[in-house]
Amino acid sequence: MKELGGTNGLSRRDFLKSGLVFGVGAQALASGYAAVPDVFARAVLSAKNAAVQNDRVLVMIQLGGGNDGLQTVIPISSSSYRDFRPQLSAVAAKAQPISKDLGLHENLKGIKTLFDAGKVAIVQGVGYTNPSFSHFDSIRVWETADPARRQQDGWLGSAIAKNYDSAGHPLVGCACGTTNVPGMLRDLQATLTVIDDVKTFGFQGGQNVEDVMGTLYKGTPGLYGALFDTAMTTVRDTVAQLRTSSAKYTPKGNYSDKVQLVYSSKNQLAAALQLAAELIVTGTGVKVLHVTLGGFDTHYTELNRHDQLMAYLDSAITAFHDDLTAYGMADRVMIATWSEFGRRPKENASGGTDHGTASPVFLIGDGVKGGLYGETPNLAKLDQLGNLSYSVDFRAVYQELLASHLGVDAKEILGQSFDRVPFVRAPA
């Protein structure tokens, strides 16, 4: 059983036996919210009557495992690329040119169409100093925006806690298609919702969990009884809101998870993005969403595996953008991809690539100032370990998302300022 934040001395033994979870810290307790059941796998806490309206929304797509940037944005004119990758460089022949030196993977046709329309920005060479080649460590760096690995809270969790919880809305920050809170959204004071399946809004474990919780809080005297009652009412109202949202939403994009991958990603990206679209277009007040597509740790037989992942990613993002466009909301929503690291320039003996460093980040949406940003990776000037050198600190991308897209104080969250990467068309 996992928890987010402390319980301020509240006994947990009986609740843990009932499959419940504590979701907040001292601030939420002081505001009248305490332990809640394992709803959507995590806490849904906040004022019941919040009226947060949709304006700008950020959707983070994690490419879990370490996406190969050189197979995504392909250096089509580089002889070094072909020398380093005698097998994998076959994709260059069918790449879709976006400049004289670069081409998008052939399976990113929908994203290429959006790029041509000025709705995709690609920031090249994104990374950080002293990079880690460990999945766990580098994911933590990207999630906390802290290359020194001292920070525990996620950068988006911090943004939620500092800017949106005051509105009292339980659906400000959401993770879709998972049963765990992504580290990027974690913060002791952040209100979060985790929704695994659009068809199963409710309490994990079925109605019995709610009945047990009802018995517990009705039998608890004084302050804690009131806290339980408030938390349960908030949860019920939130579930009802989500069910209403689901009932009035009709997808207008061609979402499909019926794909055959060489190596299963274990994530239904299209379903997760469809759920994200539902939350956005039905006015739930969501501001920050996180979804994941796994399967990018391509140490072997990468060619076919990565080809299929690119097609899947493209199909899901295209459907999501089509959906938002049909509802007239594509100008409010920005998609940002991220991955813990790229891959090494040289392919290995197994037809794959090992953990590397810098890689591109995609920003997609009608509010994007499209084009290429950062420096094209120079395969003739690798670092001492034979990896790509980064040219853009990943926190500079975060800074633009926070300050120019969401309109919040980026320095308060990131702790310092970075050179601007101006991919937002009209800063908030």
C-alpha cells in the first residue's frame, strides 16, 4: 500500500486493512480533509464546489524506456549516422524531410502533417549535465526537474500545489491509463486524480470498500468523523462528475489501441488520450494530464519495434488532436513528450541501441510556434563516452511550458531561470 504525504498522527492500521489509502499532508487535514478510500488508485481531495474553468491545459506523454531520438528525428544527410547504424539507418530512406538535414520517421505521418501546419515544435538535443544511464535515476531527474537528485516532489506536482489547489478542484491534475501517481505529479500538498479505466469510475474493490468506509466514518466521533464524511462526500461527488462527463462525451477522433507491437508497451495510449480528451472537452477543470507509452528500451531488434511504436504514437496523438479540434479546443491544449534519455549513437550487436543521453522533445498543439529549436545533434562531435552532447537543458522546456503556456511562475517551481525556448505562440 502506497501513500502520498503524512497522516498527521492519524492511526492507519484499520484503514490499511480495508484497502484504503491516505492521500494528503498536513495542509489538507487543516482544510478539513483526511483519509479517503483508494479511488482511481489514489486520493481525490478538494472542495466540492470548485468552479475551475478550462483554459490552457498541458498533456505530458512519457515515452517510457528511453526513446531513440536518432530514429525519431532522423539525420538523413549524415554519413556518420549510416556508419554508426548499418542496420537501423535503413529508416533514413523513407524518412519525411522537415529540413535538408532532418526527417521524421516515416510512421509519424499525422505529426508530419501537423508540423507542416506549424503546430509541432521539435526541441533538439534536450538533456542535462552529468547524465545518468539508469532508468530509475534519470526518470527521477526528469520528474523532479533536479539533476542533482535532491528534490523529491515532481515539478508538475509543485505547480499544482502552488497554483491550482487554492481553487479547490479535485480534477486539476490527472494521470490517465494507470494505477499509480506519476512522479512528475507527486507533491505532498498536491491534489491528484488517477483514472485507470474510463469504464470503471468508482472505488477500487467495488461497493464494499465504500460500505466499509461509511461504517468507519459514521462510527468515528468528533473532528475525524466530520473529516471522513467530508472526504467521502467529495469522492462521491467527483465520481458522479466523471460519470456525467463520460455520458455527455462523444469522441470525434479515430482512437484505436488495436495494434500489434513486437514488444508490448503495457499501456493503452489511445484509450488514455481519449480519457484525457473527455476530461478536457466536458469542462471538468483539468489543467495537467499525464499519460505513458512504454516499450522504448530497445536494446535488441530495434528496427521493427521502434517502427511500430512510432505508428502507435502517431495514431494516438493524431486522434487526440482531431478530437480537440472538432470540439474547438485544440488551441488551449499543448502536448509535450518526454523520455528519461535517448540512445547511444552506435547500434549494438543485437540490432538495438543502449542507454544514451540527449534526445528531442515534441511540443504539439494549435498554440505551438512550430519549427525546429536547439542544435541538431552532431554525430562528428560526440562526448568522451561516445554519446550525443546536449544543447538545451530540459528545464528550459519546462520553463516555457510553465510560464508561457500555463502562465505560472516557473522560477518558483524550478528554482532558477533558463534561456527561453520560445515554442509557445502566444504566451499566457
